[in-house]
Amino acid sequence: MKWLSRVTWLYLTLPFIIFCAGWLRLSIAIPVAAVLLWVVWRLLKQKSSDLSPFPKFQLPFYLLLLTILWVFLSGVGGYAFQNWDHHWRNAVLRDLITDTWPVVYSSPEQGPVKILVYYLGYWLPSALAGKLLGWKFANFFLFLWTWLGVLLTILHLNLKLRTSLIKTALLLIFFSGADALGVLFLAQDYPMLWPPVQHLEIWAGSLQYSAFTTQLFWVFNQAVPAWLCIVLILELDNSLSDNRSFQITEKIFIWSLCFFFAPLASIGLFPYLLLEWFKGTNFKNPLKDIRFDLLLASVAVVIISYLFFSSNTAAQERGFQSLAVKDFLIFFLLEGGIFWLLLAPGLRRDLRWIVTGFLLILIPFIQFGSGRDFVMRASIAPLFYLMIVTGGILFQNTSSRFLRFTFTVLFLIGALTPLYEINRSVYRTFEYYLLLDDNPPAQTSQEPITHLEQGVAPELEHPGALVSDKIQTLKFMDDKLSKNFIANVRQSLYYRYIAPR
């Protein structure tokens, strides 16, 4: 399994090294990249400590087929129906391909300097491929890159669950909260349970804990690297190494990479990292066996990422939002709370279980930015923990029959949410390829659009077209959502001190 660790480290570190080359001035990029390359080389050379149940690991054909089909139906690459969010994600990739790095939209001698400031690390390998071989190849590479990330996640998750690979894959694809019950009893107009192609996640309005399939189908750029970082941190507990200090340093480095790819998801992961630090640190001699090269690399990744992200003031709105007690309790119970409470008899002394409940309770009350992204993304880590524990109960015959039966019923109810996401993609993709008489190319206006409204149900989005590609460039966008991507950085620390000139 040494190859699995090696491929994973390369997968997670390569985008940041590319980022250094394009977004930092050379006097900073060269030493930072050198430290990263040194750390990666050391990690690639270290002995694998995976406790794999597969002595000679081979990837079965059905796993390759299942993961390829899942990523295909997500719309990544543009080969199947794309949900509304892909309008923005396609625009980010296109601007990364066609513009110089960093992507500058306006740079007058005086006044606002507007550049692309977003969690763009995930696209960088594909954008680099696109600069060399064009838009279509970039999308093909993005498809392969996403499929590889999903495959790596499943393989690492399987080391934690100790079950068959097909069960591990199906758990990741179909685990979700009981959105169908919220739709059945509480939704007013939309969504409904029929037809089975609707977006069940929005039954609670501005509150949403997204299923993993929903994350892949809507925000793959944050979801896939976050999953991989989360499962790596959890997997290190299975390591043969007794050197806890080294493990903690390695986990800090993994978390820093998560912060670069998906900062909101990393916030939900941080309490677990803090817990591991308290558990694994020898406070009498806290510096013993610490890998200072890993620590230095972690600090560099976090500081540079923070300076870049904080140059966009769109997310500066922070605080707590009030929720009606009834609405919160229903949301909490249906979106993971029932799973969490049923685990109490066996795990009430487990600090991870306590942290998970604390996060699931607290996250809905936190407001970060103008949208609901924080609730959807910060919840990825606690939901991942619940999924792993659920998999252990379903697959390992160590729990009571009552608990296994209850979790099976809850899992099947929750599976409707990802099933509806998959159905919508199948329906619209089938319609496009086989039912429409002609498939005209997407109509692009000669005038660049400045606003993009989400005015219809997802299954009715861009009728007659497969891809969400109305935004040809973010340069001219001037609506509320575009502020998540475009920032005036002239006064930012990033622009003044580390951006290339």
C-alpha cells in the first residue's frame, strides 16, 4: 500500500506548489516551494504504516466502474448534466486557462485592483493542462483528477472501515441525513418527493447539511480534497507507529492543505485536530520528536492561504444567527442528530463523539459571509465522522441487532437524497443524448452577462443544454455572488507583500 500514500501526498501537495509558482513573487515562491518539495520527498520515502487487509492490493473492475460512473453523473468535465453551481465553476476554470496568473481583471495605476480570489487550488493542475492543450483537454483532465480524488478517498476510507471496497463506496455515495422526512412533513411548495429528481436538500430553507453525493455534484472543488484530508487524519490512528508527536505534526500538515483547498471545511475539521493534539502531545516535553520541517511547511501553507483568501472582503460578515428552537431541533435531528443520539450509549465517553455533537449543534447558528455556505461546508467533517461510525455498525457485526436495524432504516431513508441527485443527472443526461432531436451548442450572448439569477428548480435549469456555462468570464460579473470570486486587493497584505509584480 506504499503507492497509495505516495499518490495521495502528490495529489494534495502538487496544487499548492503550482499556486506558489503563479501567485507569489519569486523571492517567496522559491523557498516555500523548496520546503514543500523537501517535505513531500521525506513523506514519499517514509515507510508505509497502513494496516491494509489486502496484502497484494488490486483495484477491482467494479470499483473503477462505479467511481467513474459517479463522477460522470456529477457533471464534472461536462459529460453529464451540470447543476447550477457549475456556471461559476466553469467560469473559474476558463479564466484560469485563458488569463495570466494571478488572474487580474483590472489593474489601474490608481483605484481598485480586481483579481480572482477564491478556493481555486483544486483547479490548478487542470488549468495548467488547459493552458497547454485547450479547454476540452482541461475538462477531461478535471474529470480524471476528480475521479482519482474520489478513488483515493474510498481506498483510505476502506482502511478505516475494514470491509469490502464496494460497501465502502456505496456508503460514501448514499450516506445522508433524512431529508426525505423533512420534505414529506415540512416542505411547502418545493421540494416534493415526486418526481424523484428534485433537490431535497433545501427543505429547511437556509439550513443544509449536504450529502456527499450532493457535495460532489455541486461543489466538487471543495468536497473531494476535504474528504481526502479528513480521512487521512482519521486513518493515522490506525498507524503502526508509536510516535504520536510525529503523527500530530503530520496531521497538522494535512489540515493546512485542507485549509488551502476548502477553508470552510477545515474549520469544521479543526476541533478534531485540536483534540488529537491534546491527546497525543507530551506536555512535559512537547517538542520531542516533532517534525519541524512539516511544521514549517504547515505554517507557510496556512499563512499564504490566509493572506490570499482574506484579501476578499466578501466573507468578512461574521456572527451568530438566531433560529427558532423548533426549527433548529427538527433540522438537527433529521440531519444527523438521530444518528448521533443513538450512538450515545456506546460512545458517550468518546471525545470525538462529543465534538461531533457539539459541531452539529453549533454550526447552524454561525453566520459567515452572506450565504449559507458555512453551514454546508463546515459540517463536512462531523458528517464524515458519523458516516464512518455508521459504516462500522452496518458492516462489522459488533452492535446489537436493534441498533443495526435502526441504522439500516435510517441509512435507507437518507439514501433518497443522493438517489434524487443521481436521478436528476440521469434524467437530464438521457434526455440530452437520446430524446432531443438536435443538440444545438449553448447559446452565448455577444454581450457579456453581469448578473446570474437562480430562478428555477435544479431539474429545470438550462433546458436543452447539458452544461452550465452562461458565464464566459467572471471579469464583467457584478452581482452579489460574484463578490465571492472577485476582490479589490490593492490594500490587502497579499497584494502589498507577496503577490507577484
